Amino acid sequence: MSVRTLSATLALSATLLGLGASTASAARPVTYELPGDAGGSKFEGIGYDARTQRYYVSETTGGEIHRGQLRSTTATEWLKGDGTDGRWTARGVTVDAHGRVYVAGGPNGIDHPGAPDLWVYDRDGRLLAALRTGVPNAFLNDLVIGPDGAAYVTNSNAPQIFRVAERHGRWTIQTWADASATIPVATGFNLGGIVLSPDRRALVVAQGNVGKLWRFDLRTSRATAVDTAGADLVNADGLVQQGNSLWVVRNFSRVLSTLRLSADGKVARLGSATPTDADRVLTTAKLAQGRLLVVDSKFDETTAVPPYQVITLTPPRR
């Protein structure tokens, strides 16, 4: 795909199509190349460490974790997959304030009974924890770091959120919220993308198969529906929150939706729904120095072929 340098006034439309970036970010690549397997690779999660300006991308086909730097055009394989640390696949990735990298395993423990559901690594790639939920059929999808420093992880096969915490060097994972009485399970991927509310007192979670957002109170773990006034959010995958802005990456819908989110996370109003590149299925994203880093999953290809990329988008404002 060709890359064109456009003026700042054209940056939004250009970056949403994956074609260019504003002149203000001309020193940074607009696409980042990922390594992949000869037989085809697919990708999903992305984490970002603001302190080191490094990003981490998960490969679903093998479970490799790739790492890149904002000023470099190419990423490299950081953690091997294919059974390394019991990891054959990987989904969501996030990084905490200590630079520790959390990797959600998706169906890893389903496809390989007894294998871990989640891993934690330090910045040097040293394994700190490999954890099992103990919950049957758990599909760990996406993660966010809470104000307490713990990681909160969604289950796409049940309306549950797990909490991952470390105390005195001991790591634990437990079912923090079970909203089975509130959130009906539908066919397909249920709970996925997860972010904090602007006031940091709740979690906002996407249920992509039905296009809903849910609010989980961090004090009570109670789930309630976010009032979206009927906004179309079907195929909601990755969520990104900054202030009162909430960006929703809607994978197979090929749309980036922008909503205004109330401080408590109870109300969200659609501001725009901007088409993304029709030749890409984008999944998760992280905000890095004013740009969205978005994973091109290759989920629309039976056998994926290069280039494998993370693209950059200028996030629309409400």
C-alpha cells in the first residue's frame, strides 16, 4: 500500500484509510511491519509502554509476541510461541506502570487442557507468571490495568471478568465479576474490549456480537448496561479511552466509531462512525503519542499473506 504525506488538514481522512499521516508525525512511520510465519500469520492484541515507546503485538497463529519501537518501521519477535511457556495462541496484550507485559491466551486453555490462560513478563522477557483461571471454557480476550494496579481481563465465552494481581511476588487470578444474571450470552464473541471510565471508578466493556457496552462498577463489580441511545456498535472489538473520548474498533464492520463517554461511564453518545480501510480487518488499538496504533488482523484471509502490519490512525474527535 502506498504512503503519502499530506497536510494536517487532510490527515484524518488519509490515516483512517491507512494511507498517510500528518506532517507533524512525518518522522514516525505510518505503518509498522510485523514478522510472520511462512505459512501465514494472524494477529489481534496490542499493548503500549509509554515509558519506552515500545508496542507489543500478539500473534494468534502460534502465540508469538512481537515488539517494536515507535521510531522504527519494523518489529521483531520478542517471545517465541508454538508451546513456549505453554502458549500456542495469544489475544489481548497490555502493559502496566512497571513495564510488565500481560498476555491473554484466548482459547489457549480450551485447545490445550491444563495449559495457562494468561502470562505476565517483565520488560526483559522473563516469565513472571503463567496462570490458569480454573473456569471451564474460559476465553481470555482483552485486558486493562485498573487504578489498583491489577489487570482486569474479559471472558468472551461468559459474562465474566478476571482480576490478575501480584502481592509480595505471588501472582493470582480470580473471577472478579460474574454477570450471568445480567448479561445474556449470545452466539459469537461476547465480552471483549475493556477500558476504564474517565473517573476511573468503573470498567467499560464491549459485547461485540450484539453491539452493546457494559459498565462494571469497580467497587461492587456490578454490571449495568451503558446507555448508548441505540448506537450501532456491532462487531465492537478494541476499545480506547482518553478523557471523555471513547474509540471503538469494529473489526468486520470496518468502522471506527467515536463516542462521548460520561465521566462515570454510564452514558455514551455516538459522535461519528468513520469507515476504515476496506481491505483490512482491524482489531485492537492503543493510543501512542496522539495516534492510534491498530492491528491489521488478517482475519479475512483464509491463508494470510504479507505484509503483516500495525497501521496508524489519527483518532477522530467528537
